Amino acid sequence: MLSPALHPRRRARDGARRLGWWMMAPTLAVLAANSIFPLLYAVTVSFKNYQILIPVPHRWVGFANYGKIFSDHLFWSSLGVTMWFVAGVVFLQFPLGMGLALLLHRLRRFQDVLVTLLLIPTIVSSAVAGFQWVQLFNYAFGPINYLLGLLHLGRPTWTADPALALPALIFVDLWQWTPFMTLLLFAGLRSLPGSVVEAARMDGSTVWQIVWRIYLPLLRPIIGIALILRVLMTFKLFDIIYVLTAGGPGTVTENLAFFTYVQGFRYFNLGYASALAILQLIVVSILAKALIQLTKRSGIGGREAAA
Amino acid sequence: MRRQGIGLSDLVCGFALVVALFVFLAPVLWMLITAVKPPGEWLNEPPVFIPSELHWANFTDALFKWGGLKGLTDSLIVASLSTVLSLLLGVPAAYAIGRYQTGGDNLSFTVLSILFMPPVAVAIPMYLFWSALGLIDSYTALILQYMVFNIPFLTWVLKGFFEDIPRDMEDSAMVNGATRWRAFWEIAVPLARPAILAVSLLAFIFSWNEFFFALILTRANVTTLPFILPVLMEGHDVLWGDIAAIATLGALPVVILAFALQKYLVRGLSFGTLR
């Protein structure tokens, strides 16, 4: 009884498997050629003394490039800059994004229009956004300094001031990405069952109690996802630094990505830059793994395979 | 059920939203104002808040004098081709992962992790790779490079969507003699159309806006809009009106698309993580 029934089913499964691989093949070919092989190449370069500007034969140097990273004070300062951006995400973007999401959630109408309007800073190119802030921060002709002047608050040079350049960039990142944070949290709020909140409201809970005791605990997985996603993106941050400060003044606003770019494309220390790149990749993969575990456990993102 | 009437807290919330909206849109507004200022008002102290006339010549200068037209064309070529090609490859891949679990969890994680890869991590080998092929400053290199990020993104989003579509319809089609491929192409794909539209929009926006690889892989032959902006800003920092016009032209298609496909945008951006 069993075996004739099993047979066609196994054949069906083989057919599905074969078709599945055929459907994946072109994607795998493109991704392998354009990311996996380059990555493997970067790994080999990271173990060599590969420098374009110095015409010495390339040889294997073992972990020398990696060792150099940890004694390079520029690495540590760029790591510090990256961490400041991460702190901006966690302590500024998240609370602000949450607040805005709660405000939007209260609205009865216009939610989609408002979200789309708010998202304009996120969806325009960083080059465009960067230009807007170059204008706004301008020492002599910018509207920010004009308004500060009216209030007799002085005239900072913003992106040229070693003390203000990094806060200014963190502010631009805040402006650019808080709407995205809002969007994720708002979509999360919308997916909550309304009955829970209504029940709490009937109990006579205040708004704060509802937020603290109901929204935040229920949203925890989504908050985790939003935070990890934004931290991952912060590790890639490059564009607005390039446009607004180019890492300066000095190296005050050089984050890890920008430092790696400078090593690779300005000084052509390809071995060293590759080692830096691999190091970042390891950190990012760990974060990405955590993100995916989180989406799975919450049952929100990828569903467990049902086969 | 919500309370009826408008209370004090509603007013406070409304006010907060208006303030937020102003803060997030003021820089955009300033760009638009600059784009229509006559040259004499670009660099003024104090800055000019309301232009004395609408100087549309900034836009013609931007398009024809400073390479804006070439920039728009190149951005359009690169963004649309990389989006279409990514769909052609990514939709079947997403279906294979979602429906057949091809390659299991490890493969889908590998594909997905490419999405989070810092571009700078592959920049050096990619630069050497495209140089070796003589494709630096070519459409091919940029299009393929963007596909590397578009494909994992749309695979991730669409995989979940295909998992959600009930299997029954495809199964019954196959009982009636349809091949697996036809079940995919004629049943699953049409059902997933809203999701496909949403991810295409986002892939297009990403490719239209991308800056880092444009900076590294192009010179003078291919000049996408994000690429020419910083070049102009460095070279001629007094051309604010013209640069603002180019920036506006670069932002406009994205914003129009976003509004036209509003519902999909909100869903598309969020259901990568929430569905």
C-alpha cells in the first residue's frame, strides 16, 4: 500500500529539487561572480603586502596586516567614530522614531501620506541630501547660521569645526534615517491586535501605561529587528561623510568604512585595506545572523520551513 | 473604538507632527527654493528666503551646461536595466527558496548576508576585477554591481511572499497537467504582483540613488546623477542654484514614484522585516 504512494511523491520531490536549483542557478552565478569570488580574493590579498604605490614583489605576510590594525591609532579612532554613529541610532533615532510612530498611529486619517512625506529624506540620494546640508551648514550664506545670528548665538563653522563636525554628521544621519525607523515601528504598531489596547484602555490605563506595558513589550522583536538593521546600515555609512566632510577636519569624522576607503583608494594599501574590510565583514555577518535569528523567532520574517 | 471629539492631547500630538514634518522637509524645501533663485541671490548674506523671481533658467543650465541631461539618462539606463535584470533572476530564485527550500537555510542566509555586506569590503577586488575586464567606466559594470545588492533584497522579500501564497492553487493546476514552471509563472507570479511591484520600486530607487560604486567604478563615460553632484560641488562651489536644480531633478523621479506607489512603498519597505 505504502510504496506505490511513496514512489510518485519522491519523484515529485526530485522534480521540485531539480527545478529549484535551475531557478536559483542564474542568481547564484551572478552573486558568485560579483561578491563571493571578490571576497575570497580580498581574503588572499589581506594576507599579502599588496601596495600599488610601492613596487616591491607581493609576498605572503601572514597576519601582519591584521596585527597592524590593532596597533593603528587611526583604526581605533575610526572605530570610535562608527560607535558614535551607532550610539546616535540607538539613543536618538530609536526614541524619536518610536515617538513619531506612536503619533502617526493615533491618527485616524492621512497616515500613508504623512509617512511618505516623512520618508523623503530617506528615499532621496545621499548625494542630494548631502548637498542640502552643505548649503544649510554654510558658514556665511547658510540659513542655520543666519537664524543663530538673529538669536545672537554665534556662527559655528559646523563641518569644518573639529568639535562640531561629528555631531553635525550624526544629526544629518538622524534626519535621514529616523523616518525609516518610524516606518518600521509604525508598521509594527499597525500589526498589533487592537483588542489588547482596547482592553487596557477600558481598564483606565493612562497613555504612558499603555505604551510601557503593552506597546513596547509586544513590539520587542520588531524593535530588535529595526535596531540591528539600522546598526548594520551604520557600518556601511559612507556617502554623507564623503559629501559633507570627506573624513575631516583631520580624521575627526572618518568612520571604519571611510578609513578603509582611504587606505584602499587614496593610499592604495590594498593588503591593509582588505584586512580592514574582512574584519568589518566578520562583525557584520555576526550581526546579520543575530538579525535573522530574531526575525525567525518572532515568526515575523522568514517562516520556518514547513516541508 | 476611538473616543469622539478632539481633546487637548490630540492638539498636542498634531502640533508635534507638524513640527516633525517641518524639520524633516525644511532642507528639501531649501533646495527647491535655491533651485529657482536668480544667480544674484544664490550667495547672499543674509540668505534670501523668498526669491524675487522664479528663475527657471537654472534648470536649463543644469540640464544642458552641467551634464544634468546626461546624468538623468545614465541614471535611468542603469537603474531600469539593473531592476529588470534583477527581477528576471531574483523572482525565480525567491520562488525556489520559498517553495522548494532550495539549498536550505544556509543558502538563503548566504544570499541574504550579501545585502548587509559593506560595499567597501568588496570595493577593492571589484575594482581590480572590472579593470581586468576593461569595464571600468561602463554601464555593464555598474548594472551588474547593483544587481548584486538588488537580487538579495528582492529575494528576501519575495521569498516570504511566496511562502504565504497557499500551495493548493499551484497543486491543483499541476494535477490538471500544468508543469511546475507553468504553476510558478501563471499562478504564483500573478498573485505576487503587488509585492513584485513594491520591490521593483525599491530596487529602482536604490540603483537611482547609489553613490559609492558610482564613485569607484565610473569616470567620464557613465555619469549617474549622484556621481556628478559632488563633482560639481567641489569644482564650482558658487553654482548653488544650478546644483540645486540638478539635485531637484535627481530627487523628483524618486519622490513621484514614492507617492504614486505610496501604499506599496510603505508595505514594501516594511515587509522585508514585517509582513
